[in-house]
Amino acid sequence: MTAAMNTPLSILIADDDDECRETLREIVEPEGYRTVLASSGEEALEIVQCEVIHLALFDVQMPRLTGLEAVHLVHQINALLPCILVTANATQEVIQQAFQVRAYSVIPKPVSKSMLLFTILRALKAYQQMIESEDKDAG
């Protein structure tokens, strides 16, 4: 096994609410993920540009740059990065907008630990399959 395989996967958590950000961190870190925290969409974009991130969680309602806008911009940097939106307002309109920006999923707040972890695992598996498929196509 290579050293890279021993490195935990990195999950970016972007939420302007300190308590929500901390709650999400407390759910994913014990599962062996490395968390990188951002208090805004802008900060999240900076992180994606300079760090290896395997999955991103975005709050939909953030000032200045919303989670939806951030996902759209993140996909311009890394088109394959799975992004999950978290929102207290999971309306049909928000879900449609999430689909348009190619978010992997929308999870309602308050977040269910089991739903979040299940969605993260599914998203990471799909991401890994896309990476492997691209590697085969390139080779």
C-alpha cells in the first residue's frame, strides 16, 4: 500500500454558521476524513484552488457567494469534484437549482448523521469511478 492510500480523504465544509460547520465536522472526522473548514463561499473557492479536496459540503444560504454559486464556480476549477448542498430550505426550486449546477445531492437541515455519511460514501465512490474511467481513457 502506498503512502497516498494511507492519507485520509479531504472534505471541505463551507458554512457561514460556526455551529453548523462544527456539527458537520464532528460527524465526518470520526469516520476518518480530514476536514477543511471555510466560513464563506469565497474562502471555499480559495481552498479548492490550492488544496487537494475529495468532496465539498456547502450550505446553500451564505452571504455574498451562496452555496449554489460556489458549487458552480468550484466545478469550473474541478469539474468532477462531488459537491453536496446542505440547506434548511430544501424546496423543489432549490433542488432544481442544485441539479443545474451539478451538485451531487441536497441534504436537509437538521442533518441526519446516517444520511450525510451515506451520501458522502456514495459521492466518493462515484467520484473514484469517474477518476478511474478518465485514467483509462487517458491511457
